[in-house]
Amino acid sequence: MYVAVKGGERAIENAHAWLAEERRGDPAVAELGTDQIEQQLALAVNRVMAEGSLHDPALAALAIKQSRGDLIEAIFLIRAYRTTLPRLGASIPVDTAKMDCIRRVSATFKDAPGGQILGPTFDYTHRLLDFALMANGDAPEAPRKAAEPAHVPHITGFLGRDGLIEQEAPSDTEPRDLTREPLELPADRALRLQSLARGDEGFILGLAYSTQRGYARNHAFVGELRIGTCAVEMDIPQLGFAIEIGEVELTECETVNQFKGSKTEPPQFTRGYGLTFGQTERKAISMALVDRALRWKELGEDYVGAPAQDEEFVLSHADNIQATGFLEHIKLPHYVDFQSELELVRRMREAAE
Amino acid sequence: MNAPQKNTTEYNFAYLDEDTKRMIRRALLKAVAIPGYQVPFASREMPMPYGWGTGGVQVTAACLTPDDVLKVIDQGADDTTNAVSIRKFFQRTADVDVTERTADATIIQTRHRIPEAALTEGQILVFQVPIPEPLRFLEPRETETRKMHELEEYGLMHVKLYEDIAKHGQIATAYAYPVKVEGRYVMDPSPIPKFDNPKLSDNPALMLFGAGREQRIYALPPHTKVASLDFEDHPFEASKANHNCDICGAGDTYLDEVITDDRGSRMFVCSDTDHCRTRQEA
Amino acid sequence: MQPLLQVQNIRKTYGARIGCTDVSFDLYPGEVMGIVGESGSGKSTLLSCLAGHAQPDTGAVIFDGRDTVTMAEPERRMLARTDWAYVHQNPRDGLRMGVSAGGNVGERLMAVGARNYGTIRDTATDWLGRVEINADRIDDRPSQFSGGMQQRLQIARNLVTGPRLVFMDEPTGGLDVSVQARLLDLLRGLVRRMGLSAIIVTHDLAVVRLLADRLMVMKGGHVVEQGLTDQVLDDPQHAYTQLLVSSVLQV
């Protein structure tokens, strides 16, 4: 006699135990420390911080360890943890001109005040597997030089001084917080940038790439890409002034794009903007291109039906935690729904015969 | 699902902090005040994935008190893996009593079913909702569908039903069958089989719907009038498999079809496992 | 007799460029007004303003005593699916290409509350007949129809709820000449039989000659001449109208 399927609870417990064992791998191999991940898989840590919307390298390293290196799973862990944190307030905008840069390049000028700093980049490495790393990962000490005074002016500032690039009107209004208010469309630029900043790197990259290939082409130059640490300051009402509460590593990308203007209106270049946690430059550049593509309406450009121009499409699908959750939920049982479709199809087949 | 890494006692009662719960309760109040209207709310990331009941879990967390007795079902059953997982989550983060008995529960979180036993006044039924927008597959744009609701432009919904009949001879929607609430808002009842639709109307329990990924909450207060969309000459029909339950013999319950061997033998059993067991014990 | 539509001082600009300006006229029940001009003359901008698709900068569009420019959107949308109809130049803009012909015609009925499948279907069948589409095509999608059939379907979809005012934007544009003639013939029959009021925008003088009681000629956003159709076409006063008429005759 048939007995309704039971044992969901035990199945889950067993699966979790197995998962924990697999995560650890062969116990004969030394366990990976979260400090090792933080130090030696720093770019993975950065991505988890950027898309997890939480600047905490140690927790990001823990999430990577716990998720067995599945970065979207790690981002998910960080997001869920973030939910439990109170929101104390908003910082005052970080001043990226005061960034301690470890990298700063401009594609639009050969040189500029502050200089070009390549920094720790893969850009000019030859992508050859370095078999020596299999045996021994010791690195020779890199040449050093004393840090220069911190203030590195923005390249777009030079263009702005001559009126060659559009100026964003400064505003003191606190932007809405995507993690505390539902996304409502149409969204303003601040909200779009938030969404892009925490959006999936692959998705944003693909969209940015599509603009380069002609789906809403916007002729982007990397005006400036800079990576470094910035002080975070917050107004403390009890004190009546702002104090530094810590520092964060950031990647900032400012693109110089397609100019607009006419015979009577002096043409100006337009901008795209990307800002992300950690050293995440692929993401920051992609973000700037997509930001620029989404601005077509405000800049009076045509909607050519390109995915990167479609705010609702981009913002609704950029979040990999939403995407992966919904995608993977089709693994859950759906037999009640399937049963009702089955009955329907049977009934329609009867009617058709 | 990975276990939270902190000691569970470090989390607030039912995981969410009180500010978040207040925010959700405000949305719930608004939803109750405007039955069938989708209220945007700032859904949080939960420790289970989107699409796995995060909306329902947040609604349950916002409603739960230490004295509540919680029941969680998925596909009508208490023992399906996702139901187990969500029940354990609340046992761990809220330490509430749980039950499998519909009659004993004060809050029931459900995925895809309404229990067979009649609900009573004071009970809350929380639905997990994947796509809250009933017009979504006719019109993909949120800005446009919100306008359609605002202006009560529901002609398109009936075009879909018309097309079904023209093509299949009947309305070819078996679950997530759209309803109209108090003659105003068209609502997606979540993917319950249409067999369950009549239970939505004039139900003494409070029904709350949470869609986490889509950031929407909506509600049916007790005794709300809910009508399934149809045509006068093709009326709505709450259908089920034409069998009785092979275990308890019930002829009026929604049935799961179970394949029992590889020669195509099958049997039909109640999808609501508590209801089936209660009948066997009686 | 009261005018059905009173258009008063409509002006619409795009930045420094004038879309249309200083447009005023009355339309009486059963009357068909033609608006002609070359592309860029402002005739399409004007039609958008009249039909509520675009917001004019100034002016009023009074339908049946109510100003449709200032009325709330729900009210305007209600008008758009009951008393008004809009025939697009490209039938793809006015039809649901993924919905059967019957569904396309039935939509407006359902939008205003029809809930009997049989009745909706009978009405749709009747209207397909009136626009010369075979009843056995009722379950086919418009994508399986020729351009002329699509346009006739769009007309049926628009007229099924018995609107009092029909806006038409180049209804014969993009069709072969022989197909155009058949469509014009059909339209004329429908307009006369139903006593419809209509505003037709076109660059084709043959269309207005056949359909319009009155004619308005636009150039550079301004109305340069208006009057009875025959009068304007046979005895054009404005130099531009003369050019327009003579250029057609030369063809």
C-alpha cells in the first residue's frame, strides 16, 4: 500500500552534512583560512563586497569559504547578513579626489596632473600559466617609492573647467536607498547607479559590451579610472560636525562620451559614471557605459530599442541574487500546479477527440 | 540552505529587526485597507533564496508573536523539503510552537495550496508569491501594468481568456487563475490550483500575499468578495482529478497523482496531508 | 446644431521648433475633416494633440462639452475606448499581432464590460464581414494577413463599439494603389452608413477628395487654408495649396 512520501526533514539534514563535508574536502589537505582568502583571493573578496553591498573583507572571505568559492552564493550570504544590520544613517559623499590611489589611468590624456599610475594590474601581463605557483607562491618584493601627497584632481575636472563636458548639478538631497525602499520605476540616476553598483558583474559587462557593438553606442572613452582608499565621514548630530568613521577601497570610472549640442548650443561631452567597492574595475567601467546608455532620455537621444537603454529591463534583471533565486526555484516541487495542468490537458484532449 | 553563522540567539525574534517588521506591517495595513492592491515594500534579502518563499517568510516574520502556533505547507504537505526548511527557520529564530494541524495553527504559511479544512476567524494564511502581477505575461512593463490597474483597464485580461476559448474550447488556465477582488482589482492568487479559488472568497481568515523578489505585498481581509474571471457562457469551474483519494476516500479534495510503477499504474492521494491523516484517524 | 468637437488655439512646440500653432476649428456630427500637408507640416503633431496622445502647450480640445486636454487621464482613456477611435497608419501599431482577429475586434467590447463569449464572437464575426474579411479567418492572427487585410481589421477593431469620432493617421499609407482604392471605398461606405465624424490626416489628396467634407491645409505648423473640400481643391486660394493641387494633377 502506498504511503505518502515522507522524510523531507531527514533528507535536508543529511544533505547539509554532506555539503559540509564536501566543503572541507580532503581532510589531509590543510584547511583554507579566511585570512588566506582575504589576502590571496582579494579580487574575489572585492566582488563579493561590491555585489553584496557590504564593505567588510573579513566577512566576504568567510562567505567565500562557506560557499565553496561560489561567488554568487557568497554574495547571497553577505546580503542575508546585511539584512540583519541596522541602518544608522548616510555618510557624507566620499571625496574621491582625495583618494589614496594605487592605480589611476586616463585613456583621454597622455599625462595629467597627478600622473598615470598603473598599479597592481593584470593589464600588461602575458596570460601564461605560471607553473611555479603550483609549487611556491612567494613573490619577489616590488620596487617601492614614498607615497605622494594625496590630492589627485579628476581628469573630467580639466574638461569641465573649459565647459567641454556636461556638469551634473550638485545636490544635497540624500538619494533614496535601494536596500530600504522598494525600487519604483521610473528611477532617477542615483537609484539607477545604486542598482548597477550592486548588479551582477557579468550582466552589466554584457550590457556594456552590447553598447560598444552598436546597441545604443555611446562612444565611451575612459576619462579616468582610479582605485584606492577613501575616508568615509559622517555627520554626527550630537557633535554638530562630520567625523571620519573609517575608510573603504573604491574603484571609480568616469567615461567621456558622445557629445551633444548644435550650431547654436556649444557641444559638450557627456558622462557615464561607475563606482564600486574594492578593486573591481571591469565592473566599474561596465557600470559607466550602462549608466550612460540609460541616460538617453535626459540627453534627448533616440530610443533605439537597445537592451542597455531600457531602464526597466536593466534594473529588473541586474541583481544576481534575485535572478539566481528565482531561476533556481524551479527546482522546488510544483506538482500541485503540474497536476492541474495535467488534468486540463487530459480534459482538452478528451474534448478534441 | 546554509545555516546562519552567528549563534541564532543573536538574531532578533523572527530574524528581522523591529524597524523592518514595522515597515512590513505598514505595507500589510495598506494592503488590507485596499484589498487586492499590490503594495510596494522594501523586501530584504533573507537567508533563503528569492523565489523560495522570501516574501511569505517576511510577512510571517512581521506577523509572528511568541504565542503563535505556526504551520508551514508546500504543495499542501507539511513534509515537503521547502516547508520543512521554512518551519525550521522560524523554530530557530523565533522559537514558536509549530503544528501540522490546520485547526491548531494561528499562522499558516503556504506555497501553492489553501488547506482543505475550513479556516476560521483569527487565523492568518500567508501565501508565497512568485509573480504578483496578474497582467505580467500580457504586458511585461511594470510602469504600464500599474497604470492598467490604476485605470481599471482589464480588457486585455479577458482577451487572454477569449483567446483560450477560441483556441482550446475552454479557459486554459489551471493554476494562478486570475480573480477580481471586490469588483475592483484583478489579482493573482499565487499559483494555487484553480480548485482552491472558491476558498478565497468570503473566507473568515485573513489572507496575506508576499512576493519578496518583486517587492510586493497584497491582502484579502476576512470575508472579502473574490470572483474568478470568466464569461457568462463559459463560467469558471473549480476542477480536480475525477477520482477519490486512494487513502482516505475523500471525493472533494485536491489530489496528487502518484505514479506507482513503470507500467503506468497510478493512484490519487490528497495533496493536503494533514487533512488526509485527520480523515484516516477519524 | 452643437459642434461635436471644438478645437481652440492649439499650439505645440518642441523646444524652439514649432510643431503646430494657432489651430482652431469646429467639427459637427457626421462631418469628416481632412488635414493635408507634406511631412513636417505639423498635421501629425496636431492629430496627436487632438487624440490625447500628446499634450499641447496651449489650447483646448472640447469634445461634447468637455475639455479633453485638462481632463483626468482615466476619463480620457475611457473616451479613447468608447466614443473615440484611432486608426494608425501602420496596422501593427493599432493591432495586437499576437492575438487572433476575433480577439482583436473583441478587445474593445470586453474593455467596456462585455462578458458573453458567444455574443462577443458573433459581433466580431459580423464586423469581420463588414470589413470584407472572411468569417473563417476569425481565429487567425493578423500576422497571417496581408497589409490591406490588417488595415481593415484595425478599422473593424476600432469601429466595433460604435465610436462617435474617429481619428485616422494616413489610413491608406503603405498600401498598394489597388488595395488603397478598395480600402477607401470601404471606409467611405462605413463613414456614410454609420454617420461617423472623423478627422483624417493624409498627404494624399485623393483620400480627402473621396472622404472629407471639409479640408484644412497645413504648412510649417500653420493652417494656410481651410474650407469645403471641393472648393479648396478646385479653387485653391493659397499659393501653397495651388502648388499642392497642381503637383498632384501633374502626376
